[in-house]
Amino acid sequence: TEPPSGASNKTGVIGTSTTLTDLRSRTNYYIWVAAVSYKHQGPYSERRNRATYIDLFQVTNVQLRKGVSAGSSSLRVSWSGQTGSGITYTVRYSTNSGTTTEPPSGATMRSRITGISVTITSLLPGTTYYIWVNVVSLGYEGDYSNRVWQATFSVPGSPTIISVSASVTSNQPSLHVTWSAPSSDRTIQHYQINHHCMSHGQLLQVIVPYNTIKSTITA
């Protein structure tokens, strides 16, 4: 029931509450309170203790880069922040826009991220996702970053084969294939053409540039 010698004190407090400032973060402090009347101090209260909060920073400079991972759309999220012992990050994402600094209820969460980047996979193609990032240390969470958003890559539609014609040049048989581009051709990088020889059981694959709508297959 007695504070140790050298304990800091705050005197002259009027009322039954006060705020202690200029404390260290992540530090356990012990508290005693005594009443004073006409310069006479009464006995101390029972001792109470409480750890101060961590001085957590707000994550800034969140950047997104869309991609494709394992056949589905993905987003690479990176940000500015500290790394080290006891510091992790949480990324929350949703198709609901929430608010500038708060994700909506039910947002998907990726937690315990030890670095300053993560790739979110298995996202819906052609869909806008909203992202928030915050730091976590010793069980305390910092404020969310400002919301950022990005639409994932769209999955191209199916091309339509217009014609297939056969020809022979210098005893070399070939098939000339022409098709129409799908409506989502802005995200198409190339086309893949598979052809199969029923009599020989051969399956061959041809890749042609995205701006090509015809190809010649030779034996």
C-alpha cells in the first residue's frame, strides 16, 4: 500500500479523476491515490496497475497491383511501415466500399503479416476490391490506412471460330484458322490454339499474339 521511493507524483488534483501524461508506451505503471486535507495526507489506496497503449503509427502509401495467380484474379498489396519483433499487419478487403478509414462489417481479413506486402488470391475477376491496412503490436491495433481500391483482371470471353480451311504447299499440309475476338479483348495478351489429330492421338498447342485473329497450322 505504499509507493516506492522516487515514484512520480501529481498533486493538487481537484475532483476524483485525472489523466497522467508523458508516459512511456508499452509500459506497466502502478498507481496509488491519497487524499490531502489541510496539508495532512491520508493513507494510500490499494495499488492498481495498468499498461499504457503502444504508440502505433497509421499505415500509409498503400499500393495495389493486379495480377493472375493459380488461374484466378489476384491483387498484390504493399505499404509503408515498420517491421520487427512484435509488429504485424492486418489487411482487410471487401467488394463493399465501407468508409475512407473503416472497412465494412464482414470484410475478409488477412492477419499476422510480418512484412509490408501480401498477395491476395482467389478473387473474382473483373471486380473492384476495397483495401484497408493497419498495424498490430502486442495485441493493440493501429488506425486503418486510407481506403484504396482496384478492379481485378477480367477473364476473356470465348473466341468464335469463323473458318478453317485446308491447303497443301510444297507437299506440306496446313490448316488456316480464323476467329473473332471476344468482347474483352482489351485484357487479352495472346491466344492459345490447340489442335488434335484423331488418327495419331497428337495434341499440339500454338500461341499467337493478342492482336491476331487468324493462324496457319502446319504438319
